[in-house]
Amino acid sequence: MSDSATLTVDGKNYDLPIVTGSENERALDIGKLRSQSGLITLDPGYGNTGSCQSDITFIDGDKGILRYRGIPLEAFADHPNFVEVAWLLIFGHLPNRTEYEFFSRELTENANIDEDMKHHFAGFPRSAPPMAILSAMISTLSCFHPQLFDLETDDQLEKAAARLISKIRTLAAYTYRRSRGLPYIYPDPKLPYVSNFLHMMFSEVYSPYVPEPEVRAALNLVLILHADHEQNCSTSTVRMVGSSRANLFASCAAGVSALWGPLHGGANVKVIEMLESIHKGKMSAQEYINAAKDKSSDVRLMGFGHRIYKNFDPRATMLRDVSEKLFAKLGTSDPLLEIAQNLADIALKDEYFLERKLYPNVDFYSGIILRAIGIPANMFTVLFAIGRLPGWIAHWHEQNSDPNMRIARPRQVYTGNGLSHYVPMEDRM
Ligand code: CMC
């Protein structure tokens, strides 16, 4: 295979090196194209643009493969442990016992937020969107940890990562408690990561909430399945912000904002709204599918389609299995799961979805699991953020450790007015 390509423009040839990744994906390196030819590339939505080289996550969207640091996602299904996966993503290998215990201890010791931060919650309306609060509070965290702005050693990175990963869970739980007018429940140092989160969400004063093991396992797996997805919108945002040498807290706060949108992490809320509207009889499943296919409407089948997966999304398949197992263990059911399966069955036989290779994505089943655990819909995207945080940290760190890192600064093709003149107010139409 050749290691360069030739681009011919106006009779001139330009050699473009070909970069090959460890799984044989190939990319044209256009780093010198503009200086040599005056040309830039144009790729709205960056569908064909590799913004970096990365060792963290491998996806083959055609084959439905997703691996963290080389390990297939499916390997985590039988012993789901979010803390272990967070470490793996950030530090590049599975933690040995000493590393795992040290990191777990750091998570435990940093679970509380500064008491002064609690006052900030009172400044938000009770009805404030949880993602707005989360982004603001992660930014606020930076005010309490200025010593962690410059992370030069692995030790400093670990401290910052542990603080963020631990405290995001406390911030999320307090956001929920505040929205309900409930007293804040302090983290319990005896509890592991996921149980502690559920404790802060659902315990009452003097009445601890003890989750079923199946619930703990399901939530661990949900978080793991969201933990990284290479250069998605929020991760690219974290990298973009971090490329200006903004600190980890500021960069992750920006990631939360990017994740909030309904085409990204916010889709899990929209899926449940869609399923509920079908359940309430506002539309049948077939009518919803028809609306999603109708180009004159802006309806989309939420939880379907993906920029990268043109085959099944392995996360959706795993979540469907988890949801079925969880309901079987809990001895409960959710009519929305049946509606979701019916919608998927119709869509997966429909020419429109088949032609465009639109399959259920991670958001299609995650909300159903979170509902079964008792998490309200407006917190779903917050749960996605808790899961995605290790990925953001891993990418921020990878980028910041790269000696060749440059500030991210795309170009554009200008299409506006030619030279125009300033018109004084009194002469304007
Ligand atoms: N329902 C109906 N039509 C769709 C859908 C959908 N969910 N998704 C894509 N299409 C159509 C789209 O209208 C277009 O049709 P045409 O070629 O006739 O113009 C074609 O499929 C290609 O779509 P696209 O918008 O160019 O694809 P994209 O790669 O830019 O967008 C997406 C990917 C995920 C934003 C999109 O599929 C979508 O909006 N899905 C629904 C929202 C959703 O579930 N988002 C969660 C994504 S997974 C979690 C995450 O990573 O955040």
C-alpha cells in the first residue's frame, strides 16, 4: 500500500502523506496543504476529518466494534466496574490491585464538595435544567482547586481525575435533591462508587437506600458503556477548549454543555418523551415512524442513527439485554420497553432506515434502564455526563501530553459580503 497520495490542482501536484493507524485506518495528512497550495479542505460536521491521533478508543462503525484501550466493550459485561474502566481509559491499562485501591480511596476521600459550594445550589431555580447546573458547578469546582490547573505529573492528573469523577456524582445527586426540595445526603465513605451515588440520590435521613445488586451492576454497565466514544461532539469540545491550555475543570464543563444537546447526550431524554407520547396514545408507533421519514417535518426517530455506526451500535445491543435482565430480576416491567422494541422492529424492516443504515444507538435503551432504577428523565443526560467524564479526562490528558499539540483553530471558506462601507445611522434604510 502506498504511503502517500498525489493531489493535482491546476496542473500542479501535491504529495500528501498517508498516515496508518494501528487498526489500519488510513488518513491523508493535509497538515502542509495550505502552506504548499493555498488550499484548505472543507468538511462541514467533520465527517471526514481526523482531528488527532489517539490511543484511547477504537471504533469500527461498519462492524459494530467498540474497544477501550484495545479491550472489547463486551468484556466488561460480566463484571461491570466503572471505576476500573475510568482508570483504564485515563492511564491506558487495567489497574493492578494497589492502583485500584489507591484510586478508590482517592474517590472516597474526595466525594464531598466544599460546604461553600452548597450555597450555589440555592441560587438556581428549583426547575433549572440539571445539565445547566452541572456545567456551572463543574466550572465552580475549579475555583476550589486552583492547585490542579497545571497537571504536569501522573500524580497530579490522578488527583484531579479523582476529584472530578468523585464530585460529579455528588453534584448530580445534590442537583436532583435540590430540584425536589429534599435534604442533601452526604456521601457515605463505606460505599463504593455507584452505590454511593444511589445513596446520595435516594436515601432519606435515617433511612438508607440499599440498591439491589442487579441495580448496581446495571448502573455500572450503563456508565461504562458511555465512558468514551472517541472524537464525539462533547469530547471534541473538551479537546478544543483544552487546546487553548484551559484547565481540566473548564474543559469538562464545556463538555457538559456540548453533551446537553438533543442530537448528542440529550437524545436519551427525547427517546423517553417519544415513547411516552406513543404510550399515551398521542401517536402510534407507525405514525411516529412515518413522521420521522417525512422530510417536511423535523421529527427524527430519537435513539436511532449514528455518525459512525452504519451497522448496529454494540452499546444498544448490550443495553437492550441489560434492560431485559433487570426487569426479569426486579420482577417489574415497563410498557415503554415493549413500545421501544416495537418501534425498533418496524424501523428495522423499513426501507428508509435500512437504506440510510439507521440502527438503535446507545440512547435508545439507556433511558428505560435509568427509569427502572428510579432516575427521573431530566437527569438522564447528567448520568451520561458522569459516564463520559473519564473519557473527557483521558482525551484532555492525551492531548496535553502531546509535545506537538497546537491550539485547535479550523479555517473556513468565507461566503459573506465583499468589501462594504460603513454607513452612518442617519443614512441607513
Ligand atoms: N430519524 C430519521 N431520519 C434520520 C435519523 C433519525 N433518527 N437519523 C438520520 N436520519 C436521516 C437524515 O434525515 C438523513 O436523511 P437524508 O439522507 O434523506 O437527508 C440521513 O438519515 C443521514 O442523516 P444525518 O443527519 O446526515 O446523519 P448525521 O451523521 O449527521 O447524524 C445523528 C447522526 C445521530 C445526529 C442522527 O442520526 C440523529 O439525529 N439521530 C437522532 C438523535 C439521536 O439519537 N442522537 C444520539 C446519537 S448516539 C449518542 C451520542 O453519541 O451522542
